[in-house]
Amino acid sequence: MDKVLIIAAHPDDEVLGCGGLLSKYQHSETEFKVIFLAEGTSCRYSDKEMASDEVQSQILRRNNFGINALKYVGVKSHSFYNLPCGRLDTIPILEINKIIEGEIEEFQPDVVFTHSENDANNDHRIINNSTIMATRPIPGSCVKTVFTYEISSSTEWNFGQKRFDPNYFIELSEQNVENKIAAFLCYSSEVRAFPFPRSPEGIKNNCINRGMQAGVKYAEAYKLIRTIV
């Protein structure tokens, strides 16, 4: 991996999905960038409340959480687009495609990570769909490999539907797992007590579970969508 673009619907998705990966490779030659399409806060409020100073302040606070979280895993390059959380289905998909295509054109990643198509969160599914369109393997494209990742308390809660089926595992050290948890704890508004999956214990247990699938102590799981070798 030379340049890796991680595409996240909301601030915290990047850590839940790829925090171990980011920690593992933060001192390598790989260059990372994370982009956040939606703001992750306004879905808790009505349409009338979205423009209020209180909601806008919370959106800015969530963005600052994201900046601090990325410092734990060594990522300095990021973009926030603050599209309305939980309402990406009200935005033309072409508009989202253009954002992703613009980031790819500017950053020139060879690897892209995005949300799973098999997710309980509609924003996540929309970002997956848009990423797949924006990374079509046209001649001359810089993108050679596309992965999808899982999000705790979202991907695994897609009951009755096709489930996230990982086929690619990245082994993590205990320090990688601790860094992932520390980064997530920056999102104080999103942390809840165990057995909720977005708890320190829940995050570590998921790394243990994925590790057992791969025959190692800890791992993060991904699905390889396509690659050119």
C-alpha cells in the first residue's frame, strides 16, 4: 500500500472500521487520508432543529473528536464534508460521487477502504454504493484495490439480510488494539457501557473474535472487493 484513502460516512466510522489498520501502519511508508461525508450528529434532531446553533456546535465538536482520534493513529490528512447525517438518501448520489471522485483525483490512492453494502445503517450503504461507482476500474485509474470494512453495532445488526462476510484479515498487536480503543474514546458521545458493541470491551472482543477466525490473537476483518496485481 502506497496511498490509502479511507471513506467514512461519519466521524467514528474510521476508527471502528480501520483503527487497528491505521495504528499498525502509522510508522510505515504508507500515506493515509480519511474523508468524512456526513457529520454524524443531526440525525438525532428534527429538520427544524438542524440549523440551530446548538446542533451546529455539536457538529463542530464531533469533527474535533475526529481530529483528535486520528492523532492517536497517526493520520494528519482528513476532510469533513458535513452532509446531513441520516439523510444521505435526500442528496443526489451524483453529488456524493463527485466528492469521492474529487478526493481520488487529488490524493491518487492505490487502495480504498469503504463501508460494507451489508449494513444496517442506510448512510453506510449509500457511501458503499457511491464508492463502488467512483472507483470503477476504468483504464488509467489510480485505484487498484477496494476493501469494505465493518462497523460495530451497525454491520452485525443487519439481521435477516445478507451479512458482512470477511475474506481478508489484518493481524493486530495488543498495542494496535489499545490504540484503536483509545482513538474511539475520543468520541465520548458515542461510547456506551458493555455489552454494547461500541464499548472498550466490545471493540476488544471483536478484535479477538476476528483474530480467532484468522488463527491469530487479534485482527481486523475486511472484505476484498477487487484488486489488480
